[in-house]
Amino acid sequence: MDMTITKMLAGALDQATPALEIKGIHKNFENFSALRDIDLTVRQGEMLCFLGPSGCGKTTLLRIIAGLETQTSGSIVQSGRDISWLPASERDYGIVFQSYALFPNLTIAENVAYGLVNGRMRKAEIQARVAELLAMAGLPTAGGKYPSQLSGGQQQRVALARALATNPGLLLLDEPLSALDATVRVRLRAEIRRLQKQVGITTIMVTHDQEEALSMSDRIVVMNHGVIEQVGTPMEIYERPASPFVANFVGKVNVLRGQALGGKRFRVGQLEIECEASEGSFRLGEDVSLYLRPEDRVAEHLEAGTPYRLGVLVNKVEFLGGLCIAEVSAEALGGQSLGLHFSLNQMHDLGICEGRRIDIALRASRIRVFSTGRDPA
Amino acid sequence: MTTATLPARGRAAPRQRWSRDEWIARAMMLGAMALLLTFLIAPLFSILVNAVLDKEGHFVGLAHFSAYFQTPSLLRAAFNSVWVALAVVLVSVPTAFVCAYALTRTSLPGPFKATVRLIALIPLLAPSLLSAISFVQWFGNQGVLKFLLGDFSIYGAPGIILAEVYNTFPHALMILVTALSLADGRLYEAAAALRTPPWRQFLTITLPSSKYGLISACTVVFTYVVSDFGAPKVIGGNFNVLSVDVYKQVVGQLNFSMGAVVGMLLLVPSIVSFSIDYTVRRKIKAQLTARSVPFTPKPRRVADALLALFCVGVCCMLLATIGMALYTSVIKLWPYNLTFTLDHYRFALFESDMADAYTNSLKVAFVTAVLGSVIVFLGAYVIEKTRNLGWMRNAMHLMAVLSMAVPGLVLGLGYVMFFNHPANPLNFLYNTMAILVISMVIHYYTSSHLTAVTALQQIDNEFEAVSASLKVPFFKTFLRVTVPVCLPAILEIGRYFFVVSMASLSAAIFLYTPETILASVAIMHLDQAGDVGPAAALASLIVVTSVVVSVLYSLATRVLLARTQAWRHLRRG
């Protein structure tokens, strides 16, 4: 066979081989199971986030991938190589911890060079590599300083440079931003994402912050109680949550009680709603919960024929700056109340204030329906 | 848990392969465990065995125990030990509490507090015999203040109580200072805002918050007194206590079985108070939250003056005790010839048949300091920083803290029974300097271990994970990062080992030979032979040595730390 074709094939195969294939991972601690039946495929070069509340098992899963924790059963294959039972030091990854774990008694340059010294590189080469990494991290002159002389955000970037120094095939980030101030956090979000794209390294990040996950990742894995609730792009997760838990955990959501009328039709109060986005099948008359995001309402240019139009009473207004939340209740919905988002301008234009009655229309196409038994506690 | 969540059985569940690093770490762990098993657990076990065997080695069950409990004189010793220890607790702990309160909760000047603290710690540097010798000089048959006692004799319980109050005072003080300095200023501000009078603040905030410290101090003092051997031997006269009984049974009557029985009994109060202390100390740690605001004392004229006066009084008594020993060592013969002389030092160091004692002590203390800090730190490191050790971790930690609960006398007795056994392959250790060093390392293992653990817990837990991900062997990270970062703690452990093994008597009393005799043992023999001057000289030498070494050590470490710990004092810039 022609050499170039072989190479091209190998390249194509390389692209097709997932960066990580996780199959049937279970983790039992003494008397509870931290992870159950985790199946996941991580694509080459993507940024994947494990998102979930504390105790959902996301960090345990990351530590199992790193070999710092051992799964009870299940397998992990990294780029075609079975690493399930390999010790941490024989796997191929770089890791950044929440605490950064920078060596306090070594300079920044020594920290970044820590893994290079081992690799039989010549001194000049190491120096050049360290300089390159520090420049990439935006800290070209920090080499001679000690970690305690840097701010939290700077230490963060040094930890990242150290993790990337040996050109690992996988980057693991364990809550990398949670120890930082809110403003620094937002800036570093963009910076980590830029670095990740620049290097093109497959990255898994653990976070409990939905904004972080939504803004940084190619795909999000939402976890709860040791199982994966949903895997998808940030948009999919937000717009089409697969479970009540996901709908509640990512973004704000209103829950309306209703009954199934067959097909995609449901009754809420006196209102009959056709929900195109509902996926499950429900028994006739079954109690269901309709999940509606606060922004999924129409308030302007309403006409007599606008579907699902209803009059509501504004009970309370919470002012949050550019965005406000109006808590309204509607007789048409059997008196159930909703929190709706309005921009400050809309608040003025539509004259929304406590005690006022206004007209809105629900965006029924966005409503997700789940049977009431599945509501999270 | 339902069976559905369990992995498929049938084949053995796979396990993570161990890397070379993990093999090394586990080998180190096994080494440390073997050390503690051989030199702590096995000797204790052989005491137990000896307690149920007769002289020919036949099993006799609890016969020795029942014989013990039917001998009124022996039983009285146990009773004496307990009530004397309680008496010491009742004097030592309240005194230490008042001083600790003055040191932590008053606005007395800093230098004053530092001086009081320094003087209060002096008893730690001396063997427990020193105070007893000193009190004999003050109140004994020829004592300066004998007239104060009238017909009352210092020999026996009163002397033991006095000497032990002196010996235990710094222990109680250190614990109570720690407990009282953990004050949350916000509580006092809230109380003041509610117009709570100071006495009620003391009763409702200060006392309850130092409760655990008080319990801990009481148990530590109690255990110290029950297991101390030096003071009752010198000043106890005919007043029998458990610790002296062990010595008498074993060294005097060669009755190993009965010695073992008394040794077991000696373990009981130690283990009980150790368990109390251990649970209580954990609570002290948990008491203060990160949000607490440090308490800043406000000046209170009368109270501060009274407290200062109290501290001065206590310091005077402490100084009078050590001072009398120093004085005795440089005068010809108390109370007849008070001319200055260095004869006692010459005799103790060159002329007596125990002239090697001082240099032996120096050697043992030095080797213990070096070997002890290496072993303890390595042991603590593998416990703290190796993953997935499971039961090994708990077993090792338990053994490491258990050593504190074993009185030195009992440990020494165990060594006699275990290593002197002809069938023991380690028999060659017996009668060597090495066994003295090992007994010191084991006897003082716990405090050093806890110091090392605290230091290790303060550094980031993920250093090992990071180096594994960077393919750097863990021992390289250990040498390049962990040791330099923990250097202050390691040096402190070394100093501690030196000072305590210089003064230690109780374990060595069973283990020395004429060639390996230690200074503390020699002091005891000199005193028994009536050579009080040389005994005092040797005791003073130990104190002076420890002081000089501590001072030199802190100078040397200051230089060393300045060179290696520069990163600690840098500011963001």
C-alpha cells in the first residue's frame, strides 16, 4: 500500500479513536456506592466538564481516570490503551488540583520544570521549554519567584503550565477555579479555554459551577448521586434537560403541576397546552410537572390570537440589576405562580410592578414535561 | 446495598497494579510496622506471658494476680500510687491553670510572660530525680527548712507530691496555655455587649472552653506521677508505690512474674488516662473555627497585679528547687561545709566507677536524636502520604500513639523479658547501647510522631499525585519538597529526642550494664550511696547540657532555616 495512504489512514483512525473510553465504572466505598454504571466516551481534543452538586461522584470519577482512586469494576481505555488498572505514574495525563499543589520551596521555573528534569532533556532545552510555557501562561518574568509571591490566579496558571510541560495526552482539572475571587474566576475561564484550544489537548474539568461549565466546555456531563444524568453540549443541556434534576441544577426553572391528556397535550389549571418538546409517554390523567425557564414567555406584541396568552398578577418583583425576576400568579393556571425574567427596560416599558396585572404568553414549545414522581426532592 | 450495584462476581475482582513507588512505600511501611511490633508490641506481650507463667515456664493462669491481690503490702502500693497521683493533680493543675491564665489572658508585658514561660519549662530538662534530691536538701533530715515541718517528715508521700508537682508543672502548663490561647474574641465581645460581669464571663466562657485542656492536663499529670520512678525512689522512703515495686520485684528479688503483674497494673491507669486524653485532644482541635477572632486581653489593674505576683511566686519556687540542686553540686558538704568546690563534678565525671555515665548519656541522646527523627519522620510520611494503605495505616497509627501510653518502666521491663530470652534472635541487642537508643526512640515515639504528622498534614496532600502524573518518583519529591518544607518540624523532633533521652531514667533502669550506664541511672545510684553532691553535680550537668545544646541548636537551626526557608517569608509583590 502507498505510504501516504497508510499515513492518512492512521491519521483518520487516530481521529476516530476516542481520547478516553469509560465503560461500566462502579465505585463502592464501604457502605455506599459513589459511582454506578458510568459509560462515557471523550473525543480527541474536546473540553469536557463533569458538572454536579458536591458528593455526586464527579471528583471520584476524575481521580479514577487519574489512577489516584481505584474503581470497583469497569474499564478505562485511553487512546486505544487499556489503563484500567495501571498505577497513576504509568498513565498519560497532566493534572491541576483545586489547591494547585505548587511546591512552595521551589521557584516557579523549578515547579514548571519539575516533570521535565526527569525526562533526560538537556538543560538548555528545559530552560527553553520553561520559558515557552511561562510565556504561554502569561507569566514570562515570574520564573525566579516563589509560589507565595504570586496571586491565586497566577499560581493557577503556573500549575497549568506545569501540567502541560510534558505534553501529556490528557489534561485533568479538578475544580481549578473554585479557590479564586469571582472576577479572577471569570477572566481565567476564558484564559484556560484559550490555552486548551491553542494546545488542542483533550481536557476534563470537574466543577460544581454551572456557569463555568456552560461557558467553557464543548460538552457537559451532568452527574448526580453517582450516575450520569445527561451528556450534551451546553445548549442541549440548557434547552433540553433530560431529567428534572438537570433542569433544576442548570439554570433556573419553574415547575407547573398538570395532568396528561394523551399525546403531547397537557392540562394546567384551565389551560390546555400542547408541548412539542415533551418526549416521554404518559398515562391519560397522569400527574405531570411542566418545566418552564423564566425567560420562556412572550410579553410584547401580544395579539388576541397569540396562543397560551394569559393574564397574570405580579406578586413580587426582585430587582437584580439589569435583570429582574417578577413572581406572578395566574388564575388560568389554577393559581400557580411563576418566576419570570424581564430586562430592566422591559420592566419600565411594560410597567411591571407589584400588584399590577399584565398579559403574557407561554412559549409552550420550550416546555419540558416529566412525570411528577420524578421531581427531585 | 442491592446486589445489582455490585460488580459481577465469579472472577476475582481486578486490582490496580502497584507501581515501583507503591512497592517502595509499602516496604517502608512494613519496615516501620516491624520496628514497632518488635520493639513495642512484642515486649508488652512478653510481660503478659510472664504474668501467667511460673518460674519453670508452666502456665498458671491468674495465680500471680490473685497472689498479688492477697498481699496487703503490694496492694497498698497500688493504692498509694493512685492517691499520691490524685494529690499531685489537685496541686499541679490548678497552679498551672492560674499561670497559664496569666500568660494568655492578661495584658502583662511580653518579656515578663516570656521569662515566666522559660522558667516554667526548666523542670523538663532535668531527670525527675533532681527535684527529689533538691527537696531532700530543703526539707530532709539536714534540710534548711526542716524546722518548718516540725515533727513531720518529708520522706514519703509529702516529698513525692512536692517533687512531682515540680516535675509535672511544665507539662500541665503547656497544655493549658494551648487550651487558653484558643479563645474566640467574639464570644467575649458578645458577653460584654450583654453586660455580663467578668466573673460570669469567666465561669460561662473561659472555663467551659478550657474544659478539654483541663481534662487533658489532669490525665497527663496523673499518668506521669503513677509511672514515674525517680522521685519516689529518692524521696519516698518506706512509702511504697507501684513503680518502685516493679523495680524491687525485678531487680531486688528477681521475681519476674510478680514484676510482670505489677507492670500490667501500671499499664492500666496509663491506658485509661491515655484514651481519655486522646479523645479529648481531638476535640480541642475541632473547637476553633477558621472564623474565630483572636482574643485581645484588656488591662485590669488589680487582677493583673495579683496574677503577676502569683507567677513570680511560682517561679521563685521552681528556681529554688533547681537552684538548690545546683548549689549542692558546688559546695563541699551540706550543711556542714559550704565552701565552693568542683570536687563533686570531678568525682562524678572521672573518679567514680560510673564515670562513663555522662558520656554514655551524651552518645545515647545524640544517636537517639538523629535516628529517632529519621525513623519517626519516615514513618509518619508513609502513613500520611501513601494511598490505599487500608488497615495498615490504622494499625501503624495506633501503634505510634500507643507508645505514649506505655510507662518507660513497663517498656524497659518488657525489653528485659523479650530480648533477654535466650531463644530470641535479637538477643545480641541485650546489654548494648543500641537497645538503650531503641528504647528511647520507642518510648518518646508518640510526641514526635504527632509533631511530624501535624507538619505533614499542613502541606498539600496532592504533591505525591502531582509527581506521579509528572512521572517523578515519590522519593525524589520527598527529598526535594517534603523534607525541606517540614525541616523546622524535623529539627524540633531531633531536639526533643535529645533533651528527653538525656534526662530519661525509667526505661534505662532495666537495660543498662556497668559499661552502658546512663547519667540518670548513675544519679540514682550515687544518691542511694549517699553521694548527694556528685548526684546533684551529674543532675546539674544534664540540665546544663540540655540548655547549652538547645541554645546552640536553635542558633544552628536559625542559620539553616534562614538559608533553606527563604520562600516562607516572601510577600506578594
